[in-house]
Amino acid sequence: MSAMSYVIVVTPADPACRDAAHLDDLPDHVRADLLELRDQVSTRFPEADAVGETGALTRRPHIEGVGVVIHPGVITRPLVVNAVMRYAAPHQLLVTAPELGLVADPRVRIDIDVHRRPTTAGAGITDHAVRGRPHGTLPWVTHELLEQLVRALKVEGDRLELDVDEDRWFRYERAGDTLRIQVADGPGVPLVDRTLALGEVGDAASTGWAWARGDRDWLGEVPRAPLADEVTAA
């Protein structure tokens, strides 16, 4: 696939539905979800002469087989990817972007609250809700994308938060030449606070992924950290 043919493809997450040859072969609710997503993307990114938020696509979204095919512009790829994920997240729809190696499965996902500089070139994801200092929620993040986002924390104070509620959250923060991890894992549970070397980013991402996915042994992923039972027993 050449750079000029960059596409985002949205298909049903159910493998049985993906094997269908035509939209009419899908269950009514799946077909309705795909058509709704196509229309939402078209509305969000109307045609325009200038490249930007209103001219982000090189052509209109269209149906091929049982998938919605979307062609973002080179400059606006991150914006379009994130918008498509937002629209797909409420439904059982699979988002793929072959050039990015992105496969976002609704059954293997987490939400991330992003503050300040969330752009990552590899994942091609950012949130343009606020110009200059983007922030917001990335609604569909895989383990691989989480690691890329953590590696994108470049400036003092940059951070990512995985937020369940006010009592449960996982925060990454760039602190000088180190990466700080703070975790609140429920009422009455001591706050976990660790400072890691930047070379341990992969382990840090695995820790956050395990925590977000409900793995009780999540803290065991942190280098030199105590076992999870020592913290969560309270």
C-alpha cells in the first residue's frame, strides 16, 4: 500500500460479519452502525478547498463490501483517526489503519485522558479539541498505542491519565529525565508512586495496560516494585 493510498477501514468486529460479502448480508443493527459511522465522518469532515478541520479527507467515505473506507489527508491523519475511533467506540466495530499497523478492537481497548502533548507520530493519534494545548479522551487505545503515547511524553509535566473514577486512576508524568508513575487503585488503597528511568518505558506501558485491563498483578510489571498484593490488600 503506497502513501497515496493511506486509508482507515471500519468493519464489524464479529468475524462472522466480516466474512459477509455485502452490506445487505449483515444484521440490521450492524449495517445501521456502519452507515451511521460513514455519515458521521462525512458530517464531521465536509469538503473544503483548504486543508484543515473542514478539509481533512481526500475523498468521501464510502462502503466497500462490509467496510467503511475513509481517506484522510496527509496532514490531518491524526485528527481523522481519533474522530473515527470516537464514532466507532460505542459500537462493535473494528478500526484498522494498515499503514500505522493499527487494529483497534472494541473488545481489547482502554480509554485514556490526555493532557497537553499527546501527539505520537507512530500511532498517528492526537486530540485537537483545544488548539495549542490538546487534551481530551482517546477512546480506543491498544497496548502498542499506549506504549507509543507514553514514549511521546517529551516535556517536563507532560502526562497521560487512565481514569476510571475519582478514586481509581493511573498517571504517567515526565519528570526531568525520568518517568513518574502514580496510581490510585480505590478507596483506602495506598497511592503507588514510582519513578522509572526512561529506558523502562516499555515496562511502564505494560503496567498501565495490565491495570486498565483489570489484572490484579499489574504492579508486578513495575521494575523493583512490590507485588500487587502488598498494595491492594487494604
